[in-house]
Amino acid sequence: MSKLKSHAATLDSGHMYALSICLIGMSLFSYTNRFEFIHYETSTWVWIYAMTGACLILNFFMIQLPPEGNELSMDSSVYLACIFTFGTSFALTVLLMNCLFFSIIDRKTSWWKHLTNFSIYCIMIAATSALFQYLGGSPGALVNTQLFMYLTVLTVYFAANTLLVGLYYYILYRGTLFETIKDIIKDSVFVFLCTLALSLVLTVLVYHNQILGLMLFMCLAVLLSQSFKKLFAMYRSIEDRANTDQRTGLYNHSYFEEVLEQEIQKSRSSGAPLSLAMIDLDDFKKYNDHFGHLQGDKLISFVGEMLKTESQKSGTVAARYGGEEFTLLMPGYDSLQARDYIDQLRKKLNNSSFHGVEIFPLGCLAFSAGIAACSLDIHDKSQLVDQADQALYYSKRQGKNTVHTYGMHSPLEQELDFSQDVRDIEQQLNLFMYKDMETFRHSKRVFRYAMDISELLDIDPISKRNFTLGALIHDIGKLEIPWNILNKKDKLAPEEWEMVKWHVTWGKKMALTNDKFKELAPYIELHHERYDGKGYPYGFKGEEIPRLCRMLTIIDSFDAMTTERPYQPTKSFEEAIIELRACAGSQFDPELTEFFIEYIETREHRTGDTAV
């Protein structure tokens, strides 16, 4: 069954939990066992030593099961068989002897870990024995008609183990208790079933065949262990092939995507930093064309081996993304630490000797890299990849052999890029001039609101750029809505309204066709999500919606309320402000709503004019 394992760092609350478990476990041992072993006869001690020896052997022959780290400890089968055959006091005495001997053998594990594991087993054995007696069970032969009772008793044993160990890891890592226990149960169901079968087998063998039965059980257990060990090795081999790029030995693209999603979730829940680097070998095509594909593959393998070695030292995750592109996922690294680390790798590659490097412009191996740091506004793994890819693209533009961090453009470069992006988007919006002039005007007004708000919000330059451009392009998907629906003067029919709602999905797909505007996709797709989770297309709730998308929702709704629309009455600014406040906490983020209202009231007071 599951046991506590050593960790490099443990929270104080984890120690307090372990202390509480120890006090409860030792109290239960004293109350339930009552030190009856002092009065045991020699024959009883023979069985105690035999069962203790079985436990010690089984602890060294753990059955390994997929996935990695999942092991079946068959000592629980011995403890349960002791309860069923000899009684509670006997089982606790075997536990005590096993823990004493094992603590002497395993000196790497701290004494308090051994004591905590002993206490956990005490609680499990005491709870199981109490239920066994309550349900009418008595030590001795296995009763064929009471198999359901044995199943119930083992379920309690398993539940106690899962809860006690799950609480420890929940306290240690501050995850979600339900998710922690669910993961333990998912990985331990097979263990649960095996423990049940093995404990009943041992009970029958010990009762009817005495020591010979125990020896037969041990032979069976050791053979099972070796068989599962070989099966697990085969599983690991297949798993490694499925997750590994055969050319470089690095993880492949599919595995990278899987780990990236897991690490983003961990980062969001714990608040720990996470950075991603996209790396592309400079002028690889020139080298490949000059020396041929076989030599080009050798270069890819050489770089992959270097990244693998360095990632193993640093605890990062290196993968081959495709072709001459690589990724490095860096849990625990903020953007500055990630940049320093990648820059060190770049310099190390520059100084690495390899056949034919003289044909490169710099006379050495080189790569360009883009870095993106995970933030609360990242709601999809593709966003982080796109940001790192954008940074890589910018690094290439700067002359290659450089490392660029997403969002770190110079002010002049930002201004020039922003102006060009606005012109490009406006060319797309011009299509509305023949189809729906009001959508064109609405987009321009929302853009101007967003420009003003972006100056007041405490956001970085790249977020400001994406927010304002996202405001400008947020309704681009309406180009796909039929003209007769887009310009209908009456209230929309239900089926027509459903079609209108699709504009967020269509708009996102349009933005994703242009690498420059991929980062704007969330503003297009999520500007109709609601703070209470009743919006569309996903029903995101609260902070699941990126903060600036929540602000865009307020701006978009305010402008819609204060301008003439065919299917709703126009509101004055004062009426719209009342409506915003009425919907704060349901449709809109309350804090951002007050922020926007303060901006509107200040702006109106300053200009004395409500026109946009």
C-alpha cells in the first residue's frame, strides 16, 4: 500500500500533520495491543518472527506497476492475514517488529518518516480490526460465506490508507484535496484488488498449511514480483520509444505538449514561475544543403545531446519540436532566469567544435531563441507556445544568435510595429464598410476606449499592444454572418442569435491564419464570456477569463448600450453606468467595472462631451 516517501523540503504544516498522526497511531497501538506480546508463548513468537521476516522480504521485492512510481507493497497482505488468522494484537506486534528491523536496515529515511509510516499502519490496522469484529468476524479459518465482509474490511483499510497519505501530500504540495485523493485512488485500484486476493490466499495457506503455507505464499510473491518487474521494464521501453525522438534522444513533440499542459496547470495553481524557450538553429538549411542530410542529421543529434545533458543538470525539460527547432520547458524559472540560462546554452554552443562550422556566417554553431513566461492570463498552452514563437521570430529579425524575451521590444520598435499592425487590421475592417457600417464604427470606438484604458492600467507594453489591437479586431468574425441577419432591424430569432454567437469562433480562426495576430485570438474568442460563467463560447467563470478580456467585455457592452442598435434601445451614459453596476458580479468583473466607470466619469467631466 502507499507509504510516505522522502522529500527534499517539507512544509511546517506537513510536520504538524505527521506529529498528529504519530500521536494518534501510538495511542491506538497502546490501547489496542496493550503490550500483550510480553506474555506471548514461544510458539506465538515463532509465528511473529516468521510473519515479520515475510514483511521484510516483501518490502525488498516490491511489485512495480505502470505508471512509473506505482508500486505494490504486499506487506499489507501479511498484516490483513494476521488480523484474519491471529487477531489484532498479533498483527500490531508484527507491524512493530517489522518497522523496528526496517528502520535499522533503511537508514537513509529519517526516523520520523519511519515513525509516521508505523503510525499510519497502526491506524489502518486498528480501524480494520474494529470493523472486522463489529461485522462478526473472528480470528481463524476463512469463512466462505463471509467474503463480502472481507471485501468491506479491506475497503476500509484501503480508504484509510488513501485518506491519510492523500492528506499528507495535499498539505505538502497545496494542491486540491479531491484531485490528490482521486489520483491516489486511480493509481491504487489494482493494488487494492491484489492486496485483497493475496491476503485471503495467505489466510487460507497459513491456517491450513502453517509454515509451509507461508513459504508457498512467499515463493508466489517473489515470482510475481520478478514477473511484474520484467513487464514493467517492457512497459518503460515502449513508453520511452513513444515519448522520445529517436534522432536526438530528447522528448518528442507529443510528449512536450503533454508536459507543457501539466506544468501550466501546476504553475497556475501554485503560483510558481514557468518559462518556455523555443530554439532554432541558425542557417541550418545552408549547412544541410552543403554537406547533405546525413551530416545535417548528425548536427541535429549533436545539438540534441547537448540540450539533453544540460537539461538533466538543470531540471528543465528539453524536446525536439520539429526539424531544427527545439523547446526547453523551465519550471521554477522566471523570464530573467530563463534568459540567463538560455544565453549560457547559446554561448556554450558557440564554443562547441563540429565538422564544417566554418561555412556558417559567424564561423560557429549558433541558435536563435525566444522565451515566454507563463502568466495568469495564459488559459491555453498554445498561447505560451505562440508567445515563445513570436519572441523567436523577433530574435531572428535581430540578426540571429540572440535570445529575446517576449514583450521586451524597445519603445520605438513597439510604436512602429503597433502602427503597422493597426493599419493591417483596419484593412480587414474596411470590409465592414459595405456589409455593416455600424460594426466598423463600433470596432473603432471600442479601440479608442481600449487605448485610453490601457494607459491607466498597470500592464506591460506587450499586453497593452494585444489589448488594444484585440479591441480593434474583436468583432472580425461578424464578416461571416449573413448580411440579412447582421442588418436586421427587428429582434433576432433564436436560431439567428445562435448564428451571431458563432462570430467569436469564426473570428478566432481568422486571427490564427496570420502569425502576427495569433496573440489576439483570446480577445476575439472570449469577449462574450461572463463573470458568472453564463457567457459563451466556453462558459468560463471569474478569473478563468483573462483579466484584459474581462475589461474588453465591459468596454464592448458599454459602447453597445450607448449607441443605436436595431434590436435594443439606446441608453445615455448615466443609464449605461447604472446598468454596468447592476450587472457587476454577474456579467462583469466588479473591480474592473468600477475602474471603467471612474474612467468614463472622469473623461466626461474633463471634456464636458460624451461623444467618442
